[in-house]
Amino acid sequence: MNRLDRYILRQLAGAFGFFVLVFTGVVWLTQAVRLIDTVIASGQSARVFIEFSALVLPQVLVIVLPLSGMGAALYALNKLYTDSELIVMMTSGLGPLGLLRPTAIFGAAIAATLALVMIVILPVAGRTLADRSQAIRSDLANALIVERQFIHPLTGLTLFIDDTSRAGEMAGVFLNDQRDPERIVTYSAERAMLLREGDEARLVMVDGIALTPDGSGRNLNSVRFEQFVFDLSELVRAEMTRIPRPSEYAVTDLLAPTEAMLASGRHSRGDFVSEGHYKLTMPLLAMLYPMIALVTLLAGGYRRSGFGRRVIVAIAVAATIQVLLFLLRERVQASPGQWPLMYIPHALGIAYIAALLRWLSRSRRRLWRAATP
């Protein structure tokens, strides 16, 4: 690697770092909303939120790294072009293949990083996150006994507790049950106690009232009770043996799923095979994106006004290839024997790069011959 290659790589790496920070922040915010709901609903501390944020980061990087590689290549190469640095390089004898070399090295580094994340880190982080989430959901004491907060242990169920004691007793309990829209019930009790035995859980409310709307919806029917038992056994179902998702398995297991992996019936053979090849194809595709950006910007010659149209074309080509990969992945899910189809986008990307490189090389030779007396 010569000094010029290192200079171009520094420009690409600097832009890549900026785009990684920006895209990570944006994508992570979309995941943080769900994490905040989980942490607040279960009454967990900020430490748990930080732990969950770290565990979800590999999922964010799977999205961010290819986008950042494409964005960095477009930004850095466009800047070098508009500042006339690439023109000077090409005038001094550096051809399209010479420019492709540092760009390919940059793409290979992104592919290696993405492969490390998807093949090694993501299965471990995803499995740990799923186990921790299950443990929090199944811990009824932490999930329900939270003072002065409206929590939602189940969809359509809202619980508020005014005060709790060390013995697990609750005072000032409000419970709204909207799981059945045809029968909405609101409970209010002076005291309550959470009881659990095996696969059953009960909330025993003492000295309270149950309110339900009548048929017209204008009035409320009230029933006072000295003791009422509310069934919470649905919450305990999360403690059953968790079925791992395909993304939690190693690539070698995904490519040849065993009968034990298929025994649950929740995931088909196509789900495992498509996930395995996705973990192999996505890093390879991320390696092509910077090279697609390079050949697209070089095509058409130099323009002082900028390369807005070429940037759009490069993004469109990359997006088309990415969407094609997703569509072919869905087809492999339905028919796992067609897994070679998932490598068609790579062939198309390589063909696009090779075609433009050949055209650029021919154009350069024609210009050189025309300039030779």
C-alpha cells in the first residue's frame, strides 16, 4: 500500500467514523423507545437500561455499518473530486483500478467488521438480551410491586400501587382490565397481596370495589367486595422454556439445522437457512457498496457543479441490490433449497462495478490516444 492509498483510506475512515456516530444515534433512538417501555413497565433501574442498550447495540450496527460505508464513500470521494484532488491523482497517472484498490480495502474492512458483529457478537448478545428480558418479565415481584407508577404488565392491563411494604403487601391498589373490550372492569382496593404457587399467580385484593360500564356506556355498575382474587397466571407463561430465534444460532448450525432446532415448530427450515446465508451475504454486500459509489462518481467525467445526480444513482443502485437481497431471503424462507439465489445481488453488484470500470478504462485510453501526437 503506497502513500496515496493511505491518504484515500484516511479520508474514507474519517467520514466513516462520522457517519457511524450519526446513524448509530438515529437508529438507536428507535430501539431505545421500546427499551424504555420495557424497563419502566417492569420497574427496573437505569443500570438495566444501560445493560439492555449495550446488548441491542450489535443489532443497531448491522444496520449502521453498511449505511455508513456507503455514506462515507460518497462523501469522501465526492469531496476529493470537487476539491480537484482526484483530478490531480488521475492526471498524474492513477487509473480507475488504482482508485479502486484503497476503496476495496476500505470495503473489506467494513465487511470484516460486519461479519464479526453478525456471526460472533450478535448471537451472543441476542441470546443474552432475550434471556434477561424473559427473567424480568417473569419476576412478578419486580414487575408488579412498584410504588406510585402506572405499569402495564400485559397488553390492556394497567396497575397502580400507592404504597408497598417489605412483606409484599400493597395498599391503595388500582387495576384496570381492558383485555376484553366487551367487558372492561376497573378494580380499586384498600389492600392487596401477590400470591404465587407453581404455574399459577393470583392478586388477592381486600376491601374494594369493581366498576363496569353498563350496556349504554353512560352508567357504571359497582360491586363491593371484601376479598377478590384476580388471575395473573398469564404472566407466568414467560417462564416456560424459551425457544431461541434463528439469529441466536451459529452460522454452521443455521446452514444445516438439526431436528432439535426444528422440534418446536415455531421456525421452519427455511427460516434457519435464510438467516445463515443472510449472515454470510450481508457483509459481502457491504464490501461492494463503497466500490459502487466510486465507479458511479467516476462515470461521466468531471463537473465543477457537483455530482448530485451521480450520488442519487449510486444510492439507488445500492438500495435496489439491498431490496433484492431481502426479497430473495423471503423466497429462501419458503423454499430453503433455493439458497443460491441470495448471492444474485452480489453478482449483479460485481457486474455493475466491472462494467463501469471497463468503460472508464476504455475512455481513459481513448483520451490518451487523442492526446498523443
